Amino acid sequence: MSPRLPTVPTAEPLETFATHFDDLFSRRNQRQKLRRYLEGLLLSSERNKTLTALVNAEPIVGALYPSVQALQYFLSESCWHAQWVNARRKKLLRECPQTAPTAQGALVIDETGDRKDGKRTAHVARQYLANLGKVDNGVVSVTSVYADERLYYPLEVEPYTPSSWFEKGKKDPTFRTKPQIALELVQREVQEGMPFRAVIADCFYGENDEFVSGLERNEGGPLGFVLSLKRSHCWWHREGDVGSLLEAAQLARWEGPDKESEWEPVVRTFADGHEETWYALEVRTKAYSPEQSVRAVVVTTDPASLPEANTWFLMTNLPAPDSARVGQSPLAPATLEEVVRLYGLRNWIEQSYKQVKQALGWAQYQVRSDAAIRRHWTLVMCAFSFVWWNQSRSETEMEAIAEKKGGGVCFPPLLVALAPKGSFLVRTVDTGLAHLAGVDEFTAARGIVASVGEYAPG
């Protein structure tokens, strides 16, 4: 077998990252387009991440340029498998000690929606877009993210196909609800052996019996979870008994932080290092208690007023440390502080949505097919993970690469400029490390538009 022809390289360290995927692309021009696509996604956030913008072409007339058409072919027609690329990305993160998931982390499940015009794009329909807070024309996807106090990164994404796309609607055997998709994503990580302390999700999933029972009936044993419930969550009860979590919280004794109370103070440590004291209530009713299979916990900054923005109504199957369930459940016990810590990790999935959408062009794809959309999302997740991957590399590795290349070139940090104002692509970016040193300068010097010959279909 003849050796593979070398690709036109990108700037380090992106080039080293891209080489980990080369064996998944059978043709040289596919490997080159992988590099060009990642370059375009990682350029500063002021640039759009559409197919035309990725190769510096004009938005409308540039759509017919050979370079744009070839990139379109790479997403829509070229022979490569997005699931293989994503599996390799996750493998890279798992094998690096700095980014490997741990048994103390969380598997966070959520959904996100992107507004899209027309009716021909796969999965598009008028449906509720949670991030917009209204019904609109768009595409909804269910996502899974790994998160702990050190880092967070996306694991999987699966589009939700509305019932209008099926001949028999919701009765079609291939139709899947969002909770069913979410369970599939959880099972995928379990089968791959990814460690995590608990599954975390908001009230859409916490209020869904099918999702909750699916976690409990997991084939290898119940999976730990900390799920949010609605503020109005209630149950059947006799007249005069406590019938809702809100009522239980309102009736709990509270005379101030210095007085004896049913509310337990818990300290939350945030990403910037500051700490806040919140208060947690272990609910004890006929429906929920530490001695039952599922506990309910109310967490708030102010037990007196229970402010809606800073009050959580949670349920968990992690046993209380001082309960009889400790010896009966295969799950490790969790204190109130541990339950609060775990649900607090859910905030990272919201942060990741902002970053992949505002900085990396998650929803700016100009393709219609299911396969092409999945490929775009996979490459966006690769670009996001590259930052963590590079952050974890030692200075020794960087020096070895520079020496091998005949000396490195010092460029200013890129991702500080890439991140939207008021946020960071990742929270470690403000250290000033040049995660992707010189891509702006590299692409300008090489001339993306001038290199049209690279973009032959393949």
C-alpha cells in the first residue's frame, strides 16, 4: 500500500489535534477540509461560521464558488462517518488525565433549539424552542454534557424529529420523544463505561415518569440522578396534609440563619472562586422522605421568601447518609451539600450552549440533510474539545513539537478574542494561554480564498 499524501497543514497545535482523526478520512482532500473547517470555526467570533464565511467568500454570490461548493460536498456527500469522528474525540478526552471524566462528575441532559426558516431542512417544524421561550420554526436537539468542577464538554447530540415528519405521527413506531432520546444518550455513555456520579436534568425530564423509571430500571443497576421538579409539583394527599413541595418549604421552620431551623446551610463554591451560603431542606412527607426510594430536596438562597430565580425543587435517588436505605441501595449516599453540588453542575450545559452557538456557529449550518447537520455539529464539538485538549497538554509536549517543526512562532492568544463579550469560550481561557496560536495569521498568510484547488470534492 502506497503511503498517504501529506495534507496542507494548519497552525500548531491544531495540526497535531487534527492528525488524531486522519485515519477516519480515506481521502487526502477530506483530511484537508477537516483542517480548513476547524480553522474557520475557531476564528474570531466576529466572523460568521456559515459555509461561505468559512472560506472567506461573499454570503450570496460566493455560495457558487468552487471552494464553497466543495465544503458543502464535504458535509453533505463525502464518505465519512460523524459518529466515528465523535467517538475518537471522546476517546481523546477520556485518555487525557486532565480531561478524563471521574466518578464525581455529572452526566447532564438538556435540549436546545435553533430557529430555522423553511420546511425542507431535516427535523424542522413549528415547535417549542426552550432557549427562545416560545413556539417558532426551528430544529430541536437533545444533548448530553460531562461536567465537574474542573471542566465540561459535550458528549452527544441527537436531533428530535417532530411527529409531523412521520406518516402516522406520534403513533409511528420510529417516532421518539425527547425523554426517550435522552435515555438513549444516557445508555450510550453507560455502555461506553463513562463514570459519573449522577444524571442531572431540568424539570422537563424530572417530571417525565418514563425518563425517571428508565434511569431506575437500568440493566446494570439503577443510575443515580438529581432532577429538577416544577415549583408546582404536587401529589395526591388527604385534606389537611402537605400536598406539594412548595407547601412543604413554606411550612418548614425558619426564623433566621442564627436560629435553630429545619433548613441546613450549604456552601456553594462557584467557578470564579467565590462562595455563597444557600439553604437546603430535606422534605419529609408521605410522598418523599430519606427512608423512601426517592428523596425530595428544596434549595434556596432565602427560606423566607423562596425567590423563584434562586430556589430549586429537586428529587434524587441517592440515599441520605443516615437513612436505612444506605445498606439497601447500590448507590453511594449523598449529603444535602452533595445533592446541591451535583445539580449546580447543570449550569455548565447552559454555558456550553452560549459558547458553541455564539462563538463556534452551532446553528449557522447551510445544509439541509440530517447527515450534513450531524457532521456540522460533530465538527463544532471537535473545535470546542480542542480547547480543553490543548489546555491539558504539558509545556514539554509543546516544546517538543516546536523543536520538531524547526522552531515555533509566537502568536498572540486567539480564543480570548474568540469568546463573546462578557464570557469565555472556556473558563480557563483567561489564563492568557495561546490555545490556538496564530490561526488568524496562518490563514491570512496562506490565503484561504486563493487556495481553491484544495477544495476538490471528495
